[in-house]
Amino acid sequence: MNRGTGKSSDETLIEMNRTAWSSGEENNGFHTSSDKESFHLENAAVDKQQQSKDAVYFRDGVRRIDFVLSYIDDKDGEKKQDRRKEFETNLQKAGLDLETEDKSESEDGKTYFLKIHVPWEVLATYADVLKIKVPFKANDIPAKKEVPMGWLFTPYRLPDHVMNPEPDYFTYTFDKSKIDFFLIEDKETLFPPSTRNRIVYYVLSRIPYSKDDKDKKGIKRLLNNGTYTSAFPLHDCRYWAKSRDSNCESERYSLYKHWARFSRFYKEQPLNLIRKYYGEKIGIYFAWLGFYTEMLSYAAVVGLLCFIYGVATFDNNIWSKEICNETIGGQIVMCPLCDKKCGYWKLSTTCSSSWQSYLFDNTATVFFAIFMGIWVTLFLEFWKRRQARLEYEWDLVDYEEEQQQLQLRPEYEIKCTSRRLNNVTQEQEWVLDQTPADKAGRFILCWTTVVLWISLIIASIVGVIAYRLAVFAAFASIMKDSPTNKLDVVGSLITPQFATSVTASCINFVIIMILNFLYERVAIKITDMEVPKTHVEYENKLTVKMFLFQFVNYYSSCFYVAFFKGKFVGYPGNYAYMFGEWSGLRNEECEPGGCLIELTTQLVIVMVGKQVWGNIQEALVPWLRNWWVSRSARNHPESLYSRWEQDHDLQTFSQLGLFYEYLEMVIQFGFITLFVASFPLAPLLALMNNILEVRVDAWKFTTQFRRPVAAKAHSIGAWEEILNMIAVFSVVTNAFIVSFTSDMIPRLVYLYAYSPGTELTMAGYINNSLSIFNISGIPVENRPEDGENPDWYDSTNITTCRYRDYRYPSGHEKQYSHTMQFWHILAAKLAFIIIMEHVVFVVKFFVAWLIPDVPSDVKARVKRERYLIQEYLHDYELEKLKIQLSQNAQSIDQCTCPTTGSTPMKVEMLSDCLS
């Protein structure tokens, strides 16, 4: 907004540029008709076949193509044609150069391409409006000292010209009135293509396309109604070869050669080149992803060491030896795990799962849970420092999205009907007229929808639980005589519990992906209904809705196994049922070794399944689509496949593309922090995925997608707060997993308080952890049906069965009530949770306090730059004043003034001359 005019910035800027252009004629970007005629005469012999396939210039070979629009003439397309005509006329009024490629020149013979170039005057005007920073002095701060033994990292380094494609400068916000203050060698190259396409898109988003209704404006609406089929900036060359034009930077080729190839997985990322080519928003995403992957390597190493510890101490696992021992576990008869269809079984059948569980449920698990609580704090604190450095290096220190009034969403501006004075800028700004009732109605509708979908997730989880309960009985009946032992290798590992867990996890994963697919569209719709003011506000609102849903969708099954399964079972003769006893669905029990191995199985299936499916979607689907679209061009290699046509056939990178990339990584971050106590190898799997993810995303951006419109961002936005929330929550979940899901605390209580003899030993733990029940006390309706018991079962000799709990036996004065050992274990579990949480939180807050968010050298550079700006601006203004006074003095000398003998008269005449 311009102060006091009452006009929008768009209207004012169009008027500023209008004087340089003809408002009534369509000259395709030429200043006059004579310019247009002379150009065509000089280039009448230009043959399309002689142009380079990588030409990124107009036909004159001078003006660079900053943006391309495409459209197809429909049979009933009069309205679209009128819109295009009015829109393109207004683009010319705004000062943009246009050039059209006829459909006869296109590869498919039906697509028109409108090429757009932004001249210097328009570029400078909008660079001033958008507060783009420009160099004014070379950086004179000495470079950092070499890292000791830095030569060890040479194989991982990239060439300096790739890592630092531009010299280091001090910069200041561009001001068109102070153009000689800045270091400008060439006006055409002052602003990189990414900045130029951002400026063009800003203009395109605000140009009206209707004479009758000025509120109808913006390229986004024209794309939605089919007036144009696509709008995109051009890649500068083919990714596999340099451009033949020496003036072209071929940055896309450099990115592919040094970054987007899978063989470069061990190399550092050229973040400055990524930022220069794609803009800061994409640059900050890859910086965060690379840093996250780097930090994962430390967690992966520690997790692997914990797993190795489990393998190395395998033989010390006394309780598993007792389970597998035929004279101990082989003689313990366990009570049926379900009603009627489940028979009695021997404890030794869980031998394999007991050994597997020990690999993840050992002393190192506690250490790793505490370590990860500290690791996540270090990750977040060091990322703040890395982000602060990038903010300085990428000229984002003073950039704040909240104050960027010029970044209003076109969809918001369209629905605004009145203006209001902004108390900060003292300018008139568009506002959305809505009553408190409207706001409340939108809010209630949006969040009711979110709650409804979350309820749908919970309902699906309940359905999966019901499946587990129903199918377990079937598997138990089928496997009562261990027929799977006949299978090679895996036969001994397949138990009713394992089969139920794996199939339920797979079904749950499919449900997760389906609900995910459906909810994404719902979340976008309800966020659109709220009409957010800025792009940042829109993304933040969508982020909250999507993450809340995804959190419940992906993690609810893991929460069930970790904190609910086996906790509300009851005991023989008094079991708890899911929907009441009439349903026959008895609540699930954990194996004698605990539910940790099942949580591990659930975590691996959902986490790995999501990562594999995500990589297929990200890499394979775009490649297949591009292969299909460009098939006709491959069949006619003799025809010219121009740069704009090549890019037109690529996939579109949506405005929410980065949102989904962040969401994928944050969900993974939740898996490796919230449940890491159950699976120390989770960070290693995440590391392997992320090494691939960086290159898949790089390959996808460089080869499969059109060049995105550059956008600014100084941080990862709302995701940073979500990561902090997960970090805090993960301490609590891991403390509860160690206490209530793992068997660690009951074993320690037995070792130090209940082990027989004077020596500390785990011998006898299994017998101690199982309670005794008199078989005659089992109600008839709960007893196994005829034929369900295994062949070895003899009802005359076997009168008792065992179950997993700490209860007094039959005949005791407190029969079937909890023993004192149960309460000791519960007290130990609660004490462990309190101690672990306090220890980790104290260390977290101390580390957060100890590590400053902004490195000291960055603070010094920011202060130095601000000092230089003030000093240089002062000198610049002083120099301008001297020149102005000198020019005034010369004009005074040339002025003929009457002479008098008195000094006062001279002063008076001098003022007359100056006036």
C-alpha cells in the first residue's frame, strides 16, 4: 500500500510502469510498433530448427525467459480467450515483455507457449517493493580457520566453485533511488534467475484478467479455471549436459553432477548452489534434512552398539534358558490364551520369541532411552545454531514473514471487501469482513471435521484390535500341535502371537495409508475455508491439522501395544473382555517375555513400510508419469524439443510439495524418538533411509519436476515447535516403555529383592513371575473345547496351569489377589519413571542453556554488517549532498544577480537566485 493514496500496491505499481508501455496494442513486449517491425525484419530468416534445445532467451537472443505460461485453444474457449487477452494486456501495462510460440511450433501441435521477460525497470521496482537484498561491499571478515586434520574430510568435499558459486558480500535492502550505492557490474545478472522468477510470479498473482470485475485476478485462478494449463519458470539447461550457450549458467547440470546422483550419497550438499537455483525455502529444507541425517549417524552408532551388547550377552540370558529348558519351561503348563478355541500350552513354545526379545530388552535399553532424550536436545539446539548461520549467509536475518504484508495470499485478497488502517505501517490495507459468528462457525466446522476423522482412526484401531482377538483364536487352534515347525528356517519362529501380530500390523498399515490419502484432501479443503491471510499462516494452519491427524494415525497402534495390551487382562476365571463377556473377545495377553518384541514388530512394519512406500511414491511415480508424457517426443528425435516444452512435460511441484517432505521426516522423527526404547536399531534404519531420501529428493527436484517458483523462508516454520513437542513427549513415552512394556523393572526387583540364596542371580525368575491357577476353577464356558487341547495334555495328571501375573495361589487366604511383590514392582516402575524423567529433563534444560542459539562469530558478522551499512549510507548521503551543493553552486554562478554595496542585499539576492 502507498501511504495516503488509498490504492493497493498492485494498482500503484501498474501505474508506475504504464507510462513506458502502450496500453492499447499487443506488441508482444516491444516498446513500439516500429521496434516490433524492425525485429521481425532482422530475424525473418530465423529457423526454429537452428535454435538450441536449451535456448532460454527470446528470439532476439538477448532477453532472458523468466517465466512461461502455456494454454490450448478450446472449441468453446471464447471466455478463456477474452481472459487471456485482458490478462496479457495488463501484463504489458505492468511492464513485462511477452513473446508467443504458436501451436504449430510446439511438439504436440496444439499447445501455445507465452514467454515472459521482466525488464530492468520493472525488476528494480519490484525488488525495491519486495525488499530484496543486494551486495554493496565485499566481505572483509577473515574466513574461519581450517579445521584440524581437515584433510581427512577431503573425499566428502565438493569443489569450491560448486559449494560457493558466488563471492561473499555484505548486503543491504535494494533501493531504486540509491542504485549507485550497490555493487552492480551487470544489471542483467544482478538478480539470479530464482529472484527474477519470484518477482514475475508476484506480478502474475496480482494482475486482473477481467475488465468488469477487478477482483478477478491472479494466475492461480486462471490455472484453476483452465484459461492457462501451466505456469512455470524454466530450468537453465538439460540436467545431463551443459548448455551450449556460454551465457547460460548450467546450474541444473552442476546440481545433477555433484548432488542429485545416487553415487554422490557420501558427498556434502552444495547448499549455496541449491539456494541460488531454487530459493531459500527449498534450500533450508535440504539444509535441515542433511543436518538431521548427520545427527542420526551418532544415534545410529550408539543404537547399534546397544544391539551388539544384546548379541554379546546373549548367553547370559538365564530366564530365556529356563524357558527353553525342557525340564523347566517344558514342564510348565500355561493357561489358555482365549476361550474355547485355545488349549493349554507349554511355556517352552515361546523359546524363540524370548531370545529375540532379549536383543532389545536388556540393560543397554535403559541407557539408550536416556541417551536419546539427550540426543534429541542436542539435535534441536545445534540445528538452531546452524539455522542462525544460514540466516546470516543467505541474507535472512531481518526477514520476518509476519511483517511481509506484500506476501498476502491472492485467495485472501480476492475475498477482501474493505480497507482498514494498519496501526504499524499507517497504510490502508485490505481486510476480510467477517463477524465473530462467522469466525466461530468456521472454527467449529474445521475442528469438528478434524475430531471426526481422528475418531475414525480410533474406530479403525478398535477394529484391528477386534481382528487380533478373533484371529488369535483361529491361529491358536491351527497351530496347537506346532505344524509350522515343518517349515524350514522360519517354522520355529511362527507362533499364534507372532502370526497375529504381523498380519494385524500389515492390515493396520494399509488402513493408515488409505486414511492418510483421504484426509489430506479434507485438511486442504477445511484450511481453504478458513481463508488464511498469508502463505505462512496457511501452511501453519495446515501443518497443525495434518500433523495432529498423522500423529494419531501412525502412532496409535504402537501406543496400544506399548501401553494397553496385556495391562487389563484379569486372571483365569475372571478375565476382562473387550465388549463385554457376550462378545467372546477376551483382552490380549503379553507373552511371558513381555510385549516389547511385539511393539518392535509393530514399529518396524509401520516405519519401514511407510519409508518404502514413500520412496516409491517420490521416485517411481514421477518417473513413470514423465516417461509416459514425453513418449511422443522420444518417437520423433528429429523434431526440436525446446526448453519450455521439455519443462512443460515434467511434473508440477505443488505449493505444498515441501510440506509433505517435512511431514514425512517429522513422522519418522517421532518413530525414532517416541518408541526408540523398544528398538535401538530404529535410528540406523532411519539413517539408511535418509541417506537415500536426500538423493531421491535431489534427483526428483533436478530431473523430474519443473523448476519451482523461488520462495523465501528463514526457518523450518511450525515444524520446529512440533519437533520440540515430540522431544519432550518422547522422554515420557520411553520412560513408560521401559517401566511397563519392557520386563526390565520386574527382573531388577527380582534380582535385588527376591532372588534365592546370598548371590545375586536370575535363576528361578520365570517360576517366580508366573502365578498358579487351579484348572477346576475355570468356568465351563471358558474351558477349551474337545479336540482343542494338544495330545500331551492329560487332565487327570495336570491340575494347575500358570499365567503371567503376581497373584496368590488357590487355597491362600488372599487367593488370586495381588502379592506384595506386585506392589513392590509397581512402586519401582513409578520411581523409575520419575527419576528418568527428572534426570533427562534436567540434562536437557542444562544443555539448552549451555548452547547459545546464535554462534558468536555470526553475531559479530551481523554487528559488523549493520555498522558498515550505517557508515556507508552516511558516506553515500554525504557524497550526494556534496554533489548537489556543487551543482547548485554552479547554477548560482551562472545566475545573473543585481549587485549592490551592502551585504544584507547580497544575501537577499542570493536567496532569490536559489529560489
